Amino acid sequence: MTRIVSIVSVLACIFTLLSHSFAAGPIGTFLQMNAIGFPVIHQLQKWVFDPDVALRRRRQFIDLHGDKGSKLIERLGLGVDGYADERLRMQRERDVGHLGGLNSLRP
């Protein structure tokens, strides 16, 4: 029992020493990375978070991207290489007579 306690206390001392920001060589770095983690991981972080920002920006999103992002999805499908107008014309020609772009839903 005393041997287990002494081993645990030695390990606790090693972990305490390695948890500081000094370099402890390759073995110490290995133990620190795998057992304790670098001190920067254990620092407290503060994030400014406003849960109501989505409610305030909803109207702006709908005006810009359409309801449920329908304009956004269409705009992403047009590409960014300068041929967006040509692709849009081709897609509109392709989708004439289709309900939501699907043949199975045609009346």
C-alpha cells in the first residue's frame, strides 16, 4: 500500500513539474503532451456570444438570400468563373415545364 502511495506521489510531482511552461526535454514533452496537455489548453477563454443576433439578422438574410436560402443555393450553383449569366440562362431553359426541377411531379 505504501509503495502505491509513493508511486502515485512521485507521478503527481512529475506531472506538476511538467505542467509548467518550461521545456523538460523529449521525455518531459512526451509526457506533457500525452498526460497533462500544454498549459495553453487549460487557460480559460472568454467568448462574447449574443444568442439573439440570429433573430435580428434574419430579415437581412431573407432579403439577401431568399426564404430558406433559395437564392443562395441558386447563386452557389452558378459558379464564380464569370459565366454565371450564361449558366443561369441554361438552367432556366432546362427547367421549363418542370415543377421544382423534377419530371415525376409534372401534372
